[in-house]
Amino acid sequence: MPKIKTNRAAAKRFKRTGTGKFTYNKSHHSHILTSKTTKRKRSLRKGRIVDQTNMKAVRRLLPNG
């Protein structure tokens, strides 16, 4: 039997927390920052936890954590 492979694109974007949830960083914080408000840029700095509706898909992409 072949081994289950990890999706490398997903591995670079998601990290598993101690409780088994997945965290990710928001997009749109890399360039053209002059047109974005300070409040918007501040909220883009924070990480987010993957929603329950997408958890099954992320688990399938990252079978080994």
C-alpha cells in the first residue's frame, strides 16, 4: 500500500493547534497597503481558526498533522 501524502500547499498555510484545530493567516496583507485603512491592516495581522464547515476538507489535505 502506498503512503498517504500531505498536500504541501496546505501544509504551508495551516498549522494545527494543541487542541487539534487548524489556524491560518488572513490574505491581502502583503502589498498595496497604502489604500487600506489602519483598522483593516490591523485585523489582517491576526490569525484565524478554520471554521467547522471547512475542517473536514483541511483534515483530508493534512492527514499527518
